[in-house]
Amino acid sequence: MYLAFAIVFAAAIAITVFVGSRRLLQYKRLLLAEHEALTLMLKDAPLKEKLREICRILEAQISGAHCSVMLVNDAKTHLKLAVAGSLPNEFITELKNFPITEGNGACGDAVVKGRDVIVPDMRKDARFAAYLDLIERFKLRACWSSPCFSPSNEVLGTFALYFKRCRKPTKPELYLLEQARDLVTLMLAREQEQSDLKLLKRSVEASSNGIVVADASQPWRPLIYVNPAFEKMTGYQSSELLGKSCAILQGKDSSMQSVRYIRERLSLQQEAQTEIRNYRKDGTPFWNDLYIAPVRDHEGKVTHFIGIQNDITARKEQEAKISWHATHDTLTGLPNRVLLEDRLQQAFRQCKRLKHPLAVMFIDLDGFKPINDTLGHNVGDELLKAVALRIQTAIRAGDTLARFGGDEFALILPNAGIPADINEIAKRLLVAISEPYLLNQNEISVTASIGIAITDSKASDPNKLIQQADIAMYKAKRQGSNNYEWFGHDMGEKLERRVRLRHDMQNALMNSEFFLEYQPIFNHDRNVIGAEALVRWEHPKLGRMSPAEFIALAEQTGQIIPLGKWVFEQVCRDYPRLATLGMTSVSVNVSPVQLSRANFFEDFRAALARYDVKASNLILEITENVFIDDFTNAIPVLYQFHQAGFKIALDDFGTGYSSLRFVHELPLDIIKIDRSFIQDAGTGSRQESIIRAICAIAEEMSLKTVAEGVEEEVQVQFLETVGCTYYQGYLLARPQTLNILEETYLPSTAK
């Protein structure tokens, strides 16, 4: 096409010359110009040189013509001069940055309207009104301007001829002008195309993505181009890749599914996108995010495929790391609870299909917290890793060990065998775990408690195995640790009841289901001098609950804190009415959990102020396990209460630790003798000696004594002989609500 335009242009020159003159000299010059034009078009010369040559030829063939070519700038707001032929330099300077607006000269108007603009006399044309001084200065009169278009019909610039006399073009000249314009247009379009291609090539060469081009005409689709990024990514030089298939990058771990997908899409001549693991020249693997697209010619036939590869190895490694951390314990490297549940589901389905038993062990280290607290968390962490390794070496290849949390591990045993076999595994684990560990120059010994659960024919939820094994583990701990226990269904029923009661207790606090009963305390004259506040729970479905059950549960769950606070405030609210019954003091039971709370004293003192009750009217009853559980914290707290005016009573004395040192060091006012000693009092039993000793110690230390569980007259008679101060029991009064106590003990004058 390029050569055809040059030939037509040369023919146009010949016609023009022959019409204007038949002289032989001009004909020779014409042939020479034609030869020069053809030569110029065929050689790879710079654009401006070609344009300048076109202008020179036209100026030689059209008498008096001064040629210029102007190009549209990138912003498409101005024309910039490309070549100016024989125009004066001063005039050329004026043509720089020529605004593209309608009616602005011939060239500006030609670009806006997209058509030729022929002006025979610029002096008489309104479009040149702003340039009259310029026209007169350079003695210019006519201007012929023609727009040059790209293949997409976008104006690229203008081709213009200026004359120093007024004139219009002849038909041969118009023809010549059109052919010259078309040739300039072709040159500009080709230059833009080459510029775009160069830009595209530079972009491809500079791209950080690997880019390849493959020949679609060959069945193995050989590579015909690879960019530097692809060479760097794969380790191959282009000379090693050209003519070969991309299959050279595939290896043993490349996904065959992805390979088949790519081949299928290529055979259908369609786009493909996938992630695939390939291999570099040195054999190291890397991950590709691969996109392949067909390249079609003007007839729609696929001639090539272009592939763009992005190295996503770092992302894949990060995803694998995140995935590993999501399913593994970072300290021990063992599966965590998430992966444990997945493995448990798989093992359950497999064992159910094969009709094999599935067992789960729940392993908890004994005494791990003191090791952590005394030797530090670093040693504790090292111990957990060492224990995990010991267990792993003691189990079978198909078993799954997971860290459940803290110092707890779970072990899945598919096809576990009969219970005797499982017992042997448990014994082996206990022995392995109990062997001494040498950590940071410290020899440490630790034991474990193991709970075991196994599926039965009715099992449908494998997750219950972990729960059941956990329950059995706690039973093993209660039986002395370094032991294993099997789950029994009675354990599960107890656990379900505890879970239900814990929930119900929370509702009971909000729904006012708790209430108080008071059991009076009497002196020798059998006059009421005080009472013990006892909390009761009327469950909406289960009826009256045993305090031994729900108070123990409240202490374990921490619900004793709000419950104990409610009891104390209710006693403070009731005290004015209790005082009218002759009660100078009321006893309130205090849990070790309450004594360990930082705001315990402040909460009680605030309640006294709120209800205007004196501290001396209240007795805090504590049990001996307060000192065993938290000796160092209990003593200063109790002294704080005692200094504030509260009385302190030691309940159930003689049934627990019974250290006389505690009795001596604590701020006690009262010792309560447990009912287990009182029940045989007055019958000559050995317990009478213990009662005498307790009363004697209390008298020596100026402490009052209260006998609990007094139910017979003979007991009262004996207690009087040994100097017991007060009595409490069913013989004298049962626990009653405040309303019933008022009916019984309120003086008739006050009723």
C-alpha cells in the first residue's frame, strides 16, 4: 500500500507537468523527482526527512508553492510545526503552538471541520483576521490546507501550501495535492503505528511479568518470543526457549488438572487462566498465575497465543503459612483444635464404614501451672514441646495427636482395638510422660491424667468423644492424677445437669429465684441472740435445690461472686427486722473465691453504708479451706474486715486442716463446732473429748463457741457442762423465712 501511494503520487506529478508544460527538461526533472519519491518511500528514513522531501517535490512541481506539515499535539489543543519547506524562519516561528479552533486560519479550521480549506486570498477571509499583519509582513496571499487522518479517522495534522499571489488550485494541482496529502497521511499513520509498536515493545521488555508469544500454527505451539522477565523468572535464556514448548517448565508436581485445562482451552482457541506449579532451569519450583489469550489476524484466524505469567510463589508460600497456622499449634507444631475436629470427622467416617471402634484420649498435665509460675513461661513452653514429642514417639503412625489448649492434648485412635489394648496405650503414655525432662539445666518431672472415650453402635457425633474424654480426665485427676479413667454415661448426665444448672443459676439471679432463710442461734437460756443466713433456690422446674449442689457449682463457675453480694445486701436489708427479734448479730457465709477478689471489702462496706447497718452486727463465716486454697491472701483481707468491726467465725472446725497456728494467727471471734462431733455428744463417745478440747482452747483464747446440728436434749446438757457458748440446730429451731420468724419470735407487744 505504501509503494502504491508513492507510484500514484509520482503519476500525479507527471500529469501536472505535462498539462502545464511539455518541455523535455521538466519531464526529466519529473522523472528524477518520481525516482526520489519512490526511493524515499522505500527506505527507512526519519519521518521529518520524508515529509521534508514531499514538501520539496511539491514546491518544485507547483510554481510559487511554500509547503508545511503541522501535527496535532498530544493534548489535541494545538498544532505544532513538523516541516516548513521554503517558508521563512520568522514565519515558522509564528506557527509554533497554533491553537485548534474553528475559524482560526485555514489549518485550524481544517482540523476542526475535518475537510479541505481553500483560501484564494487570506486578506479577504475572516478566518485570517487575526493574522493580517503576519500576512502582509511576509507578502502571503493564498493558503490551501488539507487534514490528515489516521486509519481510525482521527485527525493527525494538516498538509498546507502557501502562495504569494492570489490563486485557486487547478484540477491537476488538486489531484496532486490530494495524493501528497494521502501519502503524508500514510507516513503519519505508519509513524504512529511504529511508535505504538516501539512503546509496546519497550513496555513488554520492561514488564515484571513474564510474557511469551507462541506460534499457533504448529501443534506443539513453539515459542517465538520471550521477554527478559520470563528469562529471569525461569532461569532460561531466550535462545534455549525459542522453538520449544512451554511444557519444558512442567515437572512432577505440576498439576495435571491444570495442564489438561490449558491444553483444552488452547485447542478450542479460547482464553485460559489458571495457577500452576512450574520448575526453573535449576529445578527449583515456582508458582505461576498464568493467563493465555489467542491473537487473531484481520480475517479472525488465530495465528499466535500470548501468555502472561506472574510469579506468585511468595503469595503461595504466605497462603500456605497462614493455612498452616490456622490448623496447627505454633509452639508444638501439632494440629490444633480446628484440624483435630477435621481429623476426628474423617476417622469417624472411616471407622464407621469399616465397623471399627474409634477412641479418643484427653491428656492433661498434672501440676503444670506451678512449673510455669516458678520456672517461667519459657521453661513451660519447652516442657510442652518435650511432652508433645514424647507422646508422638509413643503412638502409632495412623494416630493423630493435637494440642487442645494450654497443657491439654487430645489423641485420636482409629481402629483402637479392644479396651485392654487401649489401656495399654494409656499406660505407655503415662510412663513416657512421667520420665524426667532436662530443660535449661533443670530436671523437671511431670505426670498426666488421661480420660478415654470410645464410640458405640449408636454414636452419631464424634465431637462428643472429646467432651466425654474430657469428663473422664477430670475424674482421673480427682482420683489422684497420674492415672487414666474411662468415660461412663453417668458422668455425662452429671455434666449435662451442671451445664443446665449453671445457665439456670444465671437466670435465677436475674429473676429473683433465690431467697434467704435464717436459722436462729441460742444462748444457755435458750434466748435468740442471732441467726445464720442461709441462701435457698426455688428452681421453677426442679423445685427446691440443695445448697450443697448449687453453691459448690457457683464457686467453680465464679457465680458465687454475684450470689454472695446479693446475700450480703439482702441480710443488710433484713437486719432492722431481725434486730426487733432480739438478734444482735447475723452470720453470713463467705467463700474463698470472694476473699480472692480485689473489691470484696469495698463492696461489703458500701452495702453497710447504703442500708445503715453497723459492721459489728455482722459475722463473716469462713471455712478452713480458705487457708489451704489461698492462705497468703485470706489473712490480710480478714484483718481488714476485723479492723472495720466485722466479727469472724471459723465454721466446721475440726473437719479440715484444723491447724492451731491458723486459730492463733487469725482475727477470730467465734469457733463453730461441726455437727459431726455434736451428733454423739452426751453418749460417752470419743467425740466428747474433741468437743472438750475445742471449748477449752476457745476459752483460753477468749473465743466464743457455737455448736452446730444440735438435735437432742442430751446434747445440750453435755454442751452446757463443757462451757459451749451458743447452740444452733433443729432441736431449737429450723431455718425459716423472715416472715415466719417474726410470727414466732416477735414480742406480742410489737405484733
